[in-house]
Amino acid sequence: MYLYHASLQGPTGISHAVLGNFSGTKTQEVFVARNTSLELLKVDPTSGRVSLLLASDVFGVIRSLAAFRLTGASKDYIIISSDSGRIIILEYIPAKNSLVKVHQETYGKSGYRRTTPGQYLAADPKGRAVCIGAIEKSKLVYILNRNASNQLTISSPLEAHKASTLCFSIVGVDVGYENPVFAALEVDFGESDQDPTGEAFAAVEKVLTFYELDLGLNHVVRKWSDAVDRTANHLIAIPGGADGPSGVLVCSENYITWKHPDHAECRIMIPARVDPLQPIVEGVGRMGVIVVSGVVHKLKKGFFVLIQTEEGDIFKITLDFDVGADKAIGGVTNIRLKYFDTIPVSSGMVLFKNGLLFVASEFGNHYLYRVDSLGDDDDEQPEYESSLIPADADLVVFRPRGLRNLTVVDEMDSMMPLIDAKVLNLRDEDTPQIFSLCGRGARSSFRMLRHGLEATEVAVSELPGNPNAVWTVKLGAKDEFDSYIVVSFVNATLVLSIGETVEERTDTGFLDSTPTLIVGQLGEDALVQVYPLGIRHIRADRRVSEWKAPSNKSIVRAACNQKQVVIALSSNELVYFELDGSGQLNEFQDRKETAAPVLSLSIGPIPEGRQRSKYLAVGCADNTVRIISLDPDNCLGSLAVQALSAAAESLCILEMFDTGASVGTTYLNIGMANGVLLRTTLDTITGSLSDTRMRFLGPRAPKLFKIKIQGQPALLALSSRPWLNFTLQNRTKLIPLCYEMLEYGCSFNSDQCPEGIVAIAGNSLRILLVERLSNTFNQSIIPLKFTPRRFAHHPPTNTFVVIESDHMTLCPSEKEKLLKEKMNEMDESADGVFQELPPEQFGLPRADVGKWGSCVRLINPMSMESTSVIDLDDNEAAFSIAMCTFPHTLPGETIAVIGGGQNTKLIPRSCKKGFLRAFRISDDGTTLELMHATPLEDIPNALCAFQGRMLVGMGKVLRIYDIGKKKFLRKCEAKIFPNVITSIQTQGNRIIVSDVQEATHYATFLPSENRIIVFADDTTSRWNTCSTMLDYDTVASGDKFGNISIARLPSDASMEVDEDPSGNKLAFEKGHLQGAAHKVKLQHLTEFHVGETVTSIHKTSLVAGGREVILYTTFLGRVGILIPFASKEDVDFFQSLEMHLRSTAPPLCGRDHISFRGSYFPVKNVIDGDLCELFNVIPLEKRRAIAEDLDRSVGELAKKLEDLRNRVAF
């Protein structure tokens, strides 16, 4: 078995975000790290929308990210540390929209190692040096400089190692132009390691250490060290030099301390949140507040710091410091701290100069906020000062509120953490939907993913009848925006003017008493209207020239550009017109007769600097498309013919910039009557056609229209659903729009809606906007109450049952009890207004260990509504679910069975009791009804329907239960599994059990003896998180370390087990090497490392009539597929291509590709399609070299890559 790996959607979670001027202009961009990929985001200052400039898979795990700028330079560089053991400096080249590797320095071994630097990365604020540190011992400092030719250079590493030292944070200290200084939070564990009594550990100190890089002596010294709180976890550098007092803010539990070697420290307590469900009493103490992220922003005069706590609260910090007569800046005398707002907990925040705040959320969607106010005028919130708070104060509190200083401007979808997913086509669409559980806590969600781009409906206008066509037209060639919308009906034409409002116009010169075939802008300031009986040429001064069709003939098809018009008459004749220098539209003296009726016409765009387009495409009823010359030397002469399998209903000649060069490629797009879109390359020199590619769009013949997307030409294809063909990062993409069927479309460009689409649907006119071009899926979202754990599909009602549970959260009874107590307290004191904090913004209130909040939810995926919710009480939490049928007891019913535990503790794993609950779903799919509950000794982590009964994996025990009137009845038990059962799959009597630590076990059920016997297991320990049966003997599984493997039971062993009905041979065999009794070694067919924890894996078909593929999802939101190869020839070809690309396009982060894909197990029988698809974006010379080595053309290689993916996926 050989597989081809391809990613449908990259990881969506962001681990690091850095701000800088990477393109060399004044515009600020953000580089974000998404585990194994690097993305450059740009914010539109007018609309506030975040758009993707560049995305690159680095084939390695990005550990840290930093930006720096050399002194006097105008642009920033990006520096990456990853699991490659190398430090990489990248430069963004905006002209090519690509990243160039400037430097690559090896400093250690690859992989995650605590003594290998890379976990921490800090740059000197002046761009003179960078420090890279490990979790333990190692720190290296590199000096950055320029050479004589003004190119960036990097020195040999300078060591700042210290044995037996753990590092928690590193930051570059702003010291102006003095020697660069780096601050680190460290703990010396040398004595603790040698002391078995634990006394040394109790007395250990955490210290803040300043390391100075002496540029003169070229070495690093420990300049200063001072003890800090043991809970210190985060450092924030304060501006220095002429901008501020320098030093760092040390963030520890409940406190923030300013530290500087030359001045006394200044310390302030972080206020605690007043939560009615978390009463804080003075003297009793409180739950600690920890800072997770921060950002420093410089103003023209002064600066401020925004910090965020682990509850999402943002505080604004300003520092008071002394300034001497000589403008020398002294130490900090006072720290001012004020509550700012509460937003989702972030892994990184960056603040733009124009007042936009980008927040990379730790879990859930990422946000872009506009800072409306700095909070200075917020009189409701007190400002805390370190000089006014006593050093021995027990408590400082604040009352949170809704957003006041921040406003959400844009939102980026993020599915991290993606906990579970299912692939089903419940809506009978072209492609199945992916239903997923995402998020954590009160910001969790149930999401439906549909393949396609989101189309935002800007305006909808009802029309007096059913139109058949629509166009937009400019009044002048140099106009930026469209002036008219022209709508054609069966017997009339309507003209609408575009302004602040859309209004009907009757004085435009268009003939409104007849249907229109095409409208266009001619020359500098003229318009043309082609209707069945003639051509109307409208000048800017409203003078009209008309060309009438010959008697007994009518115009059936037309095409035009700025200087040329071609019409097809009902007599199968082509008539050609061209605009001369005086603005007159002249007919060419000859006419061309066609062998069959003309069905479609298209003229290409006029190349820059040319007078005319040289080629006309004509689609005829004889299933051919002809390329006709419009060159004066051979006007209307045939140049090429393309035979088709169906009639060409629509044509569009389009130049697309998909090569990365300034010159694009001209394509002829053909929409055929059988629903296929055919694209072929049109040679602009000879007019020949080559490199034909096809894609089935739907049962309707596609209608093709030229539009603009991001300033580049794009194709709108309207079949049974709309499709968009455009270029993104020099790659051609064909993606459907998640919108209803449209009849006709055209580009729409106005001041309020740039690069929109105007389209007809029924009797209405729609104006659409497509913005998120980098998204593969369109998401529909239902918010959830707690963190979702699992869900199951109920086939009779087409609904989903979702189980949710959160640890250290109040259950309904305890919550109600606390609320009553609070209300009573308020009645007695009559002080203030009681108000529970909304969990969607402020999160769920915290509780003690062992407290759980949980519920069972019924969701209708057709209407995307939550129809029923049942809360679990008494600290019960649901962990597993299955849909089971019990034909002997409950014929015709499908029961939802929930497994969980009460007072569950995670470490060590324990619970007061486990339970199974049976729920009946009403016939209309709107309500859940509890049938009965069954107590268990442990938590059932895995449930599965099995031969009219149910398999329950409870710790190490596997049981079979049948349903009774009052509870479930135990029928069989097997205590034969090593740790904890995590998933169960069945087929016939065969049972596949996944263990949390010991991979996959093959078992069989012996009905005659009512026994379960394990007969084969995996010899490799794997921490499986999900698995699925591909066939009777084959299992695909994913583990927590990001590996996907496929294991198969040898056929002879499988037959031997099935042919032993009594099971005596299996029952009395001895265990082999402390494993299964049968001496069978599972064959590992494939091994592949994706780099993220795999959360679900499925065997499914993604396109109608396509082969089945393996689809997987990961914790960070990646959706990928593994495609089986159909022939050995394809395997050899793609292996050769992969080998060439490994050397031609090595990973950006310096990681060896084959070692990354084989991080835990050597990669086996899987070809990395993500690497192979880089072929389309590498320079053309390298593509030609690879194609020559493989004895193919560049077009053939690109077509083979496209076909392999499009046949089975999207």
C-alpha cells in the first residue's frame, strides 16, 4: 500500500506572532507561526480586514519567532528557531511574494531536547545581536552586522551556558546603544538534584540574570543577578535609552515587579477579579493570577504596557520615573495599573501604530480589535498605584465589565483545539460536510465545514421580472469604479446607475425596448450595446451610431473588449468590428462562415502596448472550439481546433498570473454542456492550444465570466453552484462559493464594494463580496456551554448528540447554591447590584479539583440549532458516547448511550463512581429523554455498538452489556488489556481495541463460550488517540505525537482465527513476550509524521464517484487526507518528484524533510504531497530542470499533481 499525503486545511492555531515592516514600506505586517507553517498577514487600514499575503510550510515545528532590524535599515528580518537545530534568518521579498533564506546556522541536534537551544529567542531592540536559549543550560548569542556590500552577516555563536540551570524566559533589554543585554529567568537546580530530602528544593531561588554582550571583547558575561518570586514566569522589556527607564517587568503570580541593576525595584499587586461565584474573603487568600502575554507600545511621548492574565483580563501599565536636569532618566518611582478590557486568552498580542490590536487566541478564533480609547477617561475603573498599595496588602480587586476600550474589527476562524470530527453528507451536496467539535470552555463550538469560500451578501434587490443577463460598465477607460449596471430581460433592458444608491436611468443612450446580448466600454469614453437586431455605439456626448443586422437575420452571440466587437449571426456568419483611431467602429470587409451554429464567443484582453487582441474563440454546435485570428494579415483565419466531448456553451479567454513572473499565462476556459470546465493554454504567439485540464463542476453547463480578485483577473463559473478560479500566492485555485445557484454574473466595482460580484438569482439582483480567499472551508457555528468531548450521529433523525464537560467548574446544584448565598448576602448588606459574569466573555467560574460541569446536547445539523440540553448534576461528567441498537429488546430504536464518572480526578486517575445513561431521542429529533442510569466501578472511556448489544471499555476492562428495563445488564467481561481502553472498532466477531499507551489489540468474541480473547497486538508502544478499520484486517490509527500508521493482520493469521469457531486453540495458548497469546506480528504498511496530535481519522469519499481516502484531523485544526495510489507507475513517478524537491526546495526552517516526516518512526510508503505541490511555486528554471530529469514537460508535471488531487478531493 502506497499513499499520497495532502493537506486540505493547514493548522489554524497560532503559537507566535511578531510585528514588523517586513516589506520595506511603512506598512506593518504580522508574521504568525502555526506550528509547522509560517504566514505573513496584512491588515487593510481602511476596512480593517486581515488578509493573507504569504503562507509557507516549513516542514518542521517552529519553536520561537522574533523580528529584528539592523540599525539604519528600512525593513525587518524574521528569525526562526525550530526543531531543526538551526537558526534561520529570512527576508521577505514583496516583488516575488516569497521568503528568502539569508542565513542558516547549525547550533545543535534536531528534535525537541531540553539542552538544545531554540525554545527561547530574543533580539536586541537595536538589532545588533540575538540570543537563543534552551530550557536547560545552553544559551547562545549571535552578533548581527553588515558587510561591505550592505548584506546581513552573522557571527559565530558566543556561549553563555550555565550547567544545572533551568530557564523560564529570555528577553532583550533596551539599553540604547550600550552593549546589548539579555535578561533571563533562571533556577539553579544543581543542589536540589543531589538532595534526596527535598530541603534544597524548598530553599531554591529563582533569579533574574542580566547577560551582557561585550562588543569590544566579543564575549558574553553575567552582568547582574537578583532573586525574584518563585512563581515568576514572564519578562517584558521596558523601553530604554531616551524613551524610558529600561529594565524589565517581572510577571509572577499576583505581582508585577520592575527590575533594574542600578535602581531599587518597584512592585505592584495584580488586582483579582470580583466574581459573584468566586467569593474572595480578606485573610483567606485567593486563586493566583498569572500573566500569559504582554505588549509594549511606544507613543510620541512615553509608552504603555498591556498585559493579559490567564483569565483574559487586560491591564494597562504606565510607569512614573525620574528625569534629571540633563534629561538623564532615573529609576521607576511608581507603577500605575488599570483594568483595560477582557478578551480571549492569547498566545501573543501585537499592537499596530494605527491603533489596531491583533490577538492570537490560545484557543478559538483570532481577533483584530480597534483601540477606541486608552482607558484614561474610564472613571468606573480605579487606577492602582504601587506607591499607594501597602506592601503587606492581602487583596486588591476590580470589577470586570464588557468591552469598552476595544471594538472587534475582524475575526479569523480557528478550530484549535479540534477535539473530534465526523465526515457525513447530510445535506446531499456535491461534497460531504465535516462536522467538528472545537474550542475550550464557554467559547467552545460545534462547527459544520463545507468546502467553499464564504460569499458575503452586500445587497439584494427584487426586479420586476426574471432577468437573463447582467453587466457592469464604466463610462471611461480610466475610471476606477463602474458607472452602470445593465440588466437584460426577455423583451427589455434596464439600466441602473451606481452611486451612493442604485437608481434607474433612462438617459444613457441604451436601447431599453429590446433584450441585450452584451454591453461593454469602447475606446476612451464610449459604450457599446449589442442586441438581436444590431449594434449600438454610444459616444460620450450621447451621439449614437447603429449597425443594423441584415434582413431576416439576427445576432445570436456577441463578444467584445475595449477596441473589438465580434458578433455571430443566425446564418452561421461571424462579423468583426474594430475601433479606429478616430473612435469609429468599422466592420471588417469579409465575413467568416462557420460549419455549425455558433454557441459561444470570447475575445481575449488586449495586451499592454498593443492595438488589438489577436485571437477569437468560437464554440460551435459540432462540439468544437476554434481559434480564429484577428490579426490584419490573416483576419478571421482559423488557427487551431479543440475537439470536445460536449458542446461549448460558454467561453472565456483569460490571462492569469500564476507563474510568479510579471508575464501571465493566457488560458481558454470552456464550459461544456455536460457540466465540465475545460481549461487549455492558448499560445499568444501561434494561437495553438495545449495542456488541457478538466474539472466537473456540476450537472448544469457552466457559464463563464471574467471578474477581478485582489487586482488580478479571475474566472467566475456558474453551474449548479458558483465556482471561482483565481490565483493566490502564484497558485491557481478553483473553489466553489457557499452560495445558492446563480444564473448570470459580472464583476462589480464601487467605492463601497470594491471587487464585488453582481449576479442574478431568480428575479433578484445580488451583490456579493468574496474576501477570505485563503480559507478552504466555510464554517457554520453553534456555540456550546462546556468543552466538547465526543459526539455521535443519530441516523433515524439525522441529528447529533454532543457531550460536554469541564473540570474545575461548578455543576448546576453547586452554582445555584452559591448564587442563593450571594443573593442573601446582598439582601442583608444591600450593597451594589448582583450580576453574574457572562461566561462567553469572562469564562466559566473556577472551582476545586474534582468539580465538574457537564451536559448532553442535541443538535440539528440541517438548521444548525441546538434543540435540547440536559445538564448533568452532582459533579458528573460525560466522556464517551455511542449510538446503539438493541433489536431484541427495543426493535426499531436507536439509543444514545452516555458514559461518564462522578467526582473524577485526572491525576491520579480516579472517580467516585462511573455510570452509563441511556437516552431516547424523539421521532422529530427535538428532545432527549433519559431512560435509565447504570452505576459502574470505573469511567467508561469507550463505547461501541456490537451485534445488538454494546461494548464498554472501562479502564483495563472490556465488557459486553445488553439493555434492561431499569439498567444495563452485564453479559461478558475481559480483563486482558494493559492500561486504559480509548477506542473500540468492530466488524463481525472481530474487535479492534486501542489502548492509551500500548497501540492496537486484535480480539475476537467467541459466542459459544461467551468469551473475548486477544489474539494479536502491536509490538510497538503507541499512544493512540483515534483509529478506524479500513477493512476486516487493516486499521489506521493516529497518536498523540502526530504519527499516522496503518497496521494489517497477516491474511493467514486472520483465516486461522476465523476458522477456529470453538476458540480452544486461542484460549489455551500462552502469552508471547508478555503480549497477545497468538505469535502474530502486525504488518506496518505505512508510517507518516504530520507534526500534530491526531484527534480523528476516517475512511470516506470526498467527491461524487471518487475513490475512498483516509481523512484525518488534528488538535491544531489541520484537515488532511491520504490518497491510495492506483498504479506502481504513479508511485515511482511521485517518489522521483519528491526526491528532486527535497534537494531543490529544502524546508525553510532548515529541517531535513525525510527526518521530519520520520520523527518517531521512519517514514514508510507515504509520499508527501505538500512537498510535491511546492513544484508549482519554485522558480521556473528549477521546474524545468526537474521536468527534464523526469522526461516530462513542466505542464505535464503540474497537470499530474492537479489530477491526482482533484480526482478524489478538492
